Amino acid sequence: MKVCVIGTGYVGLVAGTCFAEYGNDVICVDKDAKKIENLKNGIIPIYEPGLSELVLNNTKENRLNFTTSLVDGVQASEFVFIAVGTPTKADGSSDLSMVHGVAQEVGKAMNGYKIVVDKSTVPVGTADDVKKILSENTKHPFDVVSNPEFLKEGAAIDDFMKPERVVIGADSEKALDMMAELYNPFVLNGNPILRMSIRSAELTKYACNAFLATKISFSNEIANLCDAVGANYEDVRKGMGTDSRIGRQFLYAGIGYGGSCFPKDVQALITTSKEAGSPVRIIEMVEEVNESQKVRLLQKIISHYKKEDLSGMTFGIWGLAFKPGTDDMREAPSIPLILELYKRGAKIQAFDPVAKETSNYYFQGKVEYKENPYDAIKDADAMLLVTEWREFREPDFKKVKSLMKSPVIFDGRNQYRPATMEKLGITYYSIGTR
């Protein structure tokens, strides 16, 4: 099939590449000429395991092409996926200006029947806007489809090519059938293609992410309570996780969630629910809890040193990205934590395997970057584990102790065992474990 994907960001580039990998002819469009030129030369703008190899292979086989010409992409394709950014505005709502602008351009470029697919995460009712804009700019027939993505950064290729389910929202049987045909090769394992109304599909994405965010914030609240009452959250987590009604996933305590999806989608759902006159009050608290959890380690640091002013102190940070497997810094817990430490006079030494460049935008000279984790803790008063990269799981703790001024670890991801730290003579703080 012939597919056009407009937007070569995280969602668009992964989607376009995976469609090409399954034999479709794909044209990826972006107005950024430099990005398109880089992609043609195999230079990938994001870090995602496995993506670079797939882009290079499918470009070589001429199944995947890149262009700045939206007209060429639209006119050569049956499916037009809109995968541009929908950033959060100051009031928490989604900025749909790029979606609306692309819809207008697509309408003007159409040369026959097209299926226009909202792949970006968009609020309920966006497809209606897109329909209206297309109708105002073309006389050709079209259908608008909502096809939300469910990709985890760091595992996006597998998520797209082996989806647990594919959600398709449309009011046209023709569009539903064609979309199902496009996705059938991805669900040969029997996982479902779910057909539903457009608004149901739009809301499904928000409902899923908001529920997962709720599990995370609930877990963090219980872990904080464990700290207060002397319980061990690891035991509590196992007790909850083995209940089949709850499940094990997303019950790990830490210093909050970040990234491009959960924070943005939670805020958008809050705004949508208020505008609809049916506020989802639980989700409002989820966001509040998460923001406070991001500086949970700071509270432990202040409590340990019994002072708010941290002037003259050095902290070694392990991990900056919002999660392992990505260089994404959007809403990363490391940002408010490091900025608060810096504000209190602390010196920050940090290491992250891939997020050095992306993090510099947020810290701008406030962080001294190191080439490896051990250099980051040299002469530090304490080590803060912020992102649970695999290479941090089994460090040489004897070396860690020898490099630091004092053996103190603040573990924001509960990666180490308190009993082991005690045996090693390391003062250890975690989130709700003991």
C-alpha cells in the first residue's frame, strides 16, 4: 500500500519506518529541510533502539523515502497519516495549530480519495475539526480516521510491529476495512484490531495513559506512606501485584513519571473533562502527586543533611533522561531535582549514556557532564540515582565508596537492596523500602 506520513518526529518516523518494513511504499514528509537531508543520509534525529538500522535498510530498498514536499507525499498515497506535534499550552490544553495547518495543506494537495489519519495524540473532537478543514479545502472524497499510537520509548519498534491491539476509529466502513488491511500483517499473532467510533478512539489513548499514570502516582503515595509508618514498599508491591485484579505492571515506586506522553495526556484529559463539564478529579490529583514526587529525593537530602542551603556540596547524578532507553528529557524528574539543587548552591556532576545533548537545553551550564558514571561521583558528597539504566544496576560499590567524599546514595528508582548497602557501609535512602 502507499502511505504518506507527515511529521518525522518520534511517532511519525517510527510509524513510517515500520510500515515500510512490512512492504509498503512510504513517503515521510517534514518541512525541516535539514532533518530530511539528514534522514536521507541515514542520520536519525532521535535515539530509539533498532530504528537507525530499519531506516537505512528500507531507504536502501526504496520502500522508505523522505521529502519536504507535502503535495508529492499526499498525491502519491492512499493513506495520509498526520503525526505532527501537539504540545501542551499554558492552560493544559493541546496546541492543535500544527494539526490544523497540515489538514489545510492536505486538503489543497488532494488529487483523489484519501484516508486521512490522526496519528498524533489529539483531544476528543479533533477529527471533526480535521473533517471541516479538509472539506473547506478540497472537492475530493475523503475519510478521517483516529488511529492512536501506543508506543513506549525504548521499545517502540516492537510495540509498533507487535501491537497488543490496534485501535481504529472511523464512521466509514470503507475506511475501517482499508485500515484493517493495512494493519493485518502486524496482528498475525491474533491480537485484535478494535473498530470503534472516532471519538471513542480519541478518548481511548487518553484513558489508557491516564490510568497508567494513576497507578504510578498511587504507588508513589503508598511508598511515601511506607517511609512514614516503617513499612517496606517492596513487600506491599508484591502483595498488590500478585492480585490478578491489579497486576504487576506500573507498581514500581520512584521519583515520578515524565516523557512526552503521560504528563501531556494527563493535562489534556483534565482540560477536556473540565470543558465537557465532567471533571475527572482523580486525574487532577495524579498530576499534583507526580509533580511533588519529582523532588522527593531533594526532601530526603535536606532531611539527611539537616539544612536547606547546600552551598559547597557536590552531588553526582546517575541518569538524566526520563527513562532508560531514550534521550528524551521532556518532563524528566531530573530537571526540577537538579534545578532545585543548583538553586540551593550545590555543584552538579552528571552522567547519562545518551541524554547529554538533549539535557543541556534544560540545564545550560548548571551541570558538569562526565564521560562515565564513576567520574560523575568523584569527590561527591552523595550519589543520586535518577534514571535506572541497566549499566547502573551492578556497579563496583567498593570503587563507588573510594571515589566519594562520603558513601551516601539517594536512590530514586529503588534499584539497590537496603540490606546490601548496609553491609557495604553505605548510607542509603530509597523510596519506601527498607
